[in-house]
Amino acid sequence: MNLDGYPDLHPLPRLHPHEHRIHVPTLPRKALMKGSIFPSTALGSAVGALSLAAAIGLSLASAGCSSRAAENAGMPPPAQVSVAQVVEREVHPWDEYTGRIAAVDSVELRPRVSGYVERVAFIEGQEVTKGQLLFIIDKRPYEAALAQAQAQLERARSDAALAQAQNQRAQALIEAKAISREDFESRRAASASGNAGVRAAEAAVAAARLNLQFTEVRSPIDGRAGRALITEGNLAQADGTLLTTVVSLDPVHVYFEADEQSYLRYQQEARDRGVANPVRVGLAGEQGYPHQGSVDFIDNQVDAGTGTIRARAVLPNPDRSLTPGLFARVQLQGSAGFEAKLVDDKAILTDQDRKYVYVVDGKHTAQRRDVRTAGIADGLRIVTDGLQPGDRVVVEGVQKVFFPGMPVKESIVPMPGSAPAGTAAPAASIAAR
């Protein structure tokens, strides 16, 4: 008790989470009924102090329980992930380049005679065949020229016939010594000149007939015609006016450039195999490299400025999907195949300069494995070090694994790009990246 008659209040002991019970003295029933729970006496003061202590103790106990619950709630549940076994099979290295599709044959169509265009005889952008009529130039001037040449031919033939008859008479007269030698030579020369005139007239007729044929402009190749650059009623100048263009479609060429080291390696591989280097081509909007072909031409010198050499591949194009001028992704086979371990590229994570994957062990925990990687083989990343055949790699849900050793709940899925169970996996192909 202090000097004022109240009990001394000492600091309460620290309560632990398991100490939930606090003993509070009970009051007689009569005191409760009278409402004198906290009378203004020393006993009432003591009871009040004890009640305050009880409230504080209960608060501390509740806080302790809450902290333990929060600690338990901080442990994450097992993450749901998908795992796949490492694939091991033979792969073939392919080097990647960029190139352009080009037509094997490309023609700029120009008229061989001058004249006004009378008709455009094709549909722009359609496929045309060799010899198909595309343009018609006004024929009337050339029909008249042909008729004139034919008339001159007839006159030349008539003159030649007369000269030949005179020559024959001169031959008989010279034998009878009825004419002079000079007259005989003159008639013989006139006969030869008449024959030459006939041949000249025949050539003029052939030229006029050819010009008349040139008024019909036809396609020289099979392929696809472009737009008509000149239409009806316009003047077309011989060998000057561009009418349209025609490009062949099947097969097509792909031009690309390779560096010196690759060029030397390809030459060696081609000699060892004895066949042309195979090529695979994919367009910008296509997945993978669905078009197959082979190298059919390599330039005769290396560009000293860039250190590259131009190569060309030929590809069949029956479905007309390869249009001249398109950008192309080109893969060229580099060397013989070898055995490699493959995983999905999405499973590989990066930590500064290191690459790693998560592997699920027998205790259902995700363990980190540092790996070394190489190129891409048919959509899968080649792992040169860090994994063994049969390892189960996290391929989906890897973002749910926050730290090595985290418990996971895995579901087994096939590795993307791997062959189904019971079937033989085809040889994969490497694309260096």
C-alpha cells in the first residue's frame, strides 16, 4: 500500500503465447448485486488494477497467437508445376542466314515495233503461259507494209524472169556469133541482178511479216504477269516502252551470303558427302522451315569488303507460296549429326551471366541446376552441361518457384517437340543462336 491507501502497482511480467490463463480474484455475489464492484476503497482499487492487468495480458496473448498464425501463413503451399524429362537424341547443326526470294526467270516485256496499243489481252496479276497473248498493237500499218513488200517481190520476180530469158537468148546468139561479147555479158549480169532482186524482195516480205507478228506481244515464259504499265490508246515505242513484267514461279531461287569460315566448312562437307548442301527456308510469317531445297550456285569470289560470299539455293514452289522479293530465313546444314540433351527453351532462366533450370527431385522439391547451352534444335534448346538423361525439368509454372528447395506439386508432361512414347524420335536440327 502507498501513502494514499492504494496498492502499489509493479510492472507485469512478460506473457508468453502459451500462457493464456490469468487468475482474477472473484467478488462475493452480494457485492456484485449491490453494484459495488469498484468501490472507492483500497479493495476496489486493487480489483481495478487486477482487471487492467488481465486485459493487458489477454491482448499480449492474442498478439502472440496472431504472430504465430502469421508465421505459419507465410509458408507457401506447394507450387503446381509441370515437369518433363530431358530429351536425348541425334541432332544436326544448321546455320541461319537471311536472304531474298528471286525468280529463276524474270522478263521485262517491251514491244519490238512501234504503234498504238489496241488491246490489253490479259488480266493483271494472273499466271500466264509461254506464248500467251498479252498486248495487241495496231496492225494496219504493218499489214500495208507487208502488202507493199509482197508487191515488190512480184515485180522483182517478173524482172528476174525477163532477164533470165534474155540471158538464155544471148547464150544462143553468142554461140552463133550473132551478138557481141559485150552484149552477152550485159544480159548475163542483168539475169543475176534480177535473181538478187528477188531474194531482196523476199527478205523484205519476211521482215514485213515479222513486224506484223510483233504487233501481238506474247509472254516468252511461264509465270505471273504484273500490272499493265501502258493501256489502250497509248503509243508504245519499239524496244523502249515497258509494257509489263513476267516472273517465273516454280522453281524459285533464294540468295543469301555466308562468311568465309562457313564457306570453307561447307565446301569440305560437300566434298565429304558428295552431294549439294541441303537448305531449309521459312518465310517471315511461317513457323519453322517448311521449304526444302539445295545449294546450286556459289559465287566465284569472296567480297573483300564484307568478307562474305554470295550463294544461291533452288527450291520447288508448286503451291506458289514463295513469291519473288520476299524476305526469307535460310538454314544451311553445317556438319554431321551428334547426340545431344534437349529441353524446352522456356525452362531456362538467367541469373546475370549464368543460366539455370529447376529440377524436381525425389522429395518433390525444386532444385536449381546451372547449365550450359548451345543452339536450338527443332524448337528445343541444346544443353551441353548440367543435366543428365532422365532429369525432370520444370517447363511450366517456373515463375511459381521462388527459391531452391521449395516444395512443388508436379504433373508430368511430354517435352515439347519430343516424340510420343513408343515411337522413334526423328533426328533434330540445330539452328545456332
